Amino acid sequence: DSGVTQTPKHLITATGQRVTLRCSPRSGDLSVYWYQQSLDQGLQFLIQYYNGEERAKGNILERFSAQQFPDLHSELNLSSLELGDSALYFCASSIQVNTEAFFGQGTRLTVV
Amino acid sequence: DQQVKQNSPSLSVQEGRISILNCDYTNSMFDYFLWYKKYPAEGPTFLISISSIKDKNEDGRFTVFLNKSAKHLSLHIVPSQPGDSAVYFCAAKGQGAQKLVFGQGTRLTINP
């Protein structure tokens, strides 16, 4: 158990819908990262927050947004969902930006 | 633009032998490298890391070697055990960079 909690574990939704994925980082970790893993692909960096502020953006679509709340949990919002958004979405956290990141178990999103 | 490449999608090794997983990178600004292991339906688990000021780091059965001139790193597992069967991801980050850049992963299978 990495200490990073992601909910829900599975999500099935229809095209055009909006979903919210939630992540609780390890206790004490200030940095939260979101990654997307599509079928048989590597992990693609989406976005990173540090202590409530956005620090880095990767290949995140405009239909996607995220935020980190004062209690340090983070949410990833995906809207106008398309079939191609079906993927595993991982959240990771770390104490500082230059330490290893610990990953949650992921949310498997299926868009039908 | 694949800055971190794992050119072998899969590797099969006999139990007790050495497993060698390879990773190449193109960005000379990367100075911190990590290996993660991933089982199905779980998030990636941190395994071992190495800073660019070193050329070797060892942790039990796992050793990571870094060849900066060749922009190449490798993970050695010896002896290999059935529980090592998983997908292994190589990741890298640059100084001050917020994100980890991941390779595509190598599926390691340890045969009894």
C-alpha cells in the first residue's frame, strides 16, 4: 500500500459526460501528479500541483482540468468525454519535487 | 517526442538467472532516474533510483547502472524470482523539473 488513495477504482460513463476522479496523497506529501495510461502505452504526464498551486502541465487536453484543495487532496475533472479518453488515470504524490513519487492504484475509466 | 525509450516491450528470463532491463534517454538535462514496477490492476511501485552523479546504485537484488555518455541506464535483477514478473518502467527527470518522464515499459516474465 503506497498510501495514495484514488477513488473510484472503476468508472463507466457515456460519451459527452463529465467525471471527477479523486486523489488523496500520502500523509505529508505536498506534491500531486496526474498521469494517464492508455492501452499498452506508457504513463503520460498530465499535470502537477504543489501545495495547492499548479506547477507543471503536460499533455493535458483543454477538456480536462484539475485542482488541489487546502487539505491537499486533488481532483481531476474530465468533461465532454470521448471514447479515446478511456484509460487508466494514476495519481502520485511526493514530499518534494525531487524525490520519488508514490502512485495510487489508479482509476480505470471506460467511456462507452 | 519519446525522450525515454524502452526498446524491448517484453523479456523472458529463467528463474534464478539475471534479468537486465534497458532504457535509453535523449534529454541530456535529465539528472535523476528511477525504475518502477507495475503489477496488473495496481499502480506503479517505486523500485530504485539513481542520481546522475553516480554510475551505480544497489538495493538487494536490484542494481541500476547509469552510463551518462551513452545516455543509457539498465536495471539488473539477480537472481530473478517469479514474483519479479511485472511491467517495469524507466523514468527520468531534469533538475528543477516537476514531472517524471516515463518510458513505454518492458514486460518481464520469469519462467520457473
